[in-house]
Amino acid sequence: MVAAHASHSSSSGEWIACLDKRPLERSSEDVDIIFTRLKEVKAFEKFHPNLLQQICLCGYYENLEKGITLFRQGDIGTNWYAVLTGSLDVKVSDTSNHQDAVTICTLGIGTAFGESILDNTPRHATIVTREHSELLRIEQKDFKALWEIPKLDQVTFPHGTSASRRH
């Protein structure tokens, strides 16, 4: 995966600079700035404030060029993502040959994907950036920890995925 971290658009501004820091290097002010911005992102609008605060502490910023494959159908997931800017194509193939994959939909700003990391099931599709895109990425270990936070059972993820706890 190729990521470009050189420049941030003026609309992204200060909050992206804060999110682009390694989680352990973020100050409480950085977390507050990220929190204020993420509250406005559709993927997070129904999240409890405590959960959103934890996301601000563990999320990573991804700045991807057009044509980057995030993961392939059949891969075991390692990350969950939310689209901050741009769009990504969801491609599915009936064979193991990824060359014949067909785009079945496009994920836009405010959508989230990658919930299969909760149960280590293979990815059901290949995800490719359709244009320059900025994503929030949460690693599997952190996402699973977030899943256990009280109040998460009140959250509904985009695309109708419920946050009812799995045992």
C-alpha cells in the first residue's frame, strides 16, 4: 500500500495534522481537536462520546492516492476504516483471479468498512481507491478493545451493522 503523508489540504487543516501523529505522541489538545472534527463525520455521528474519545486515541490517518488496493477479497482483515474524503470501489470476483473483479458499489465520505476483523473472517471484497482518499484506520487489536467498551451496544455502524455483542 502506498500512502502519501506530505501535504494536507487546507480543508483538512489542523485536525489532520493531529490525527497524523502516532497515537502515543498525541497530546490531550490533539485528541480534543480530532474529537471535535470526528463528531461531524457521518461514520461516527451515533457513537457515544466515550467511544469516540477512544477512537481519537488509537486511530491512524491514511492519505492514499488513486488506484491503491487496500485489501483483496479473501484476505484476513487487520484493520477497520472510515472514509474521511474521497471514494473507494468495492470489487468482487467469482474466481480467485482478481483481474475479473466487478465493481459492485462505491464507498463515499462517511462510510465505514472492515467489521470482519471482529471474527477473523476473510474479506468479502477487494477495496480500491477510486480517487485520492483520506481514511481513518483502526487496527484489529484496538477495534476489538473498542468493541468491549460499555455503551458500544448502543451504536449502529454504517450499512446497518449492529453493535450487539458477539460471544
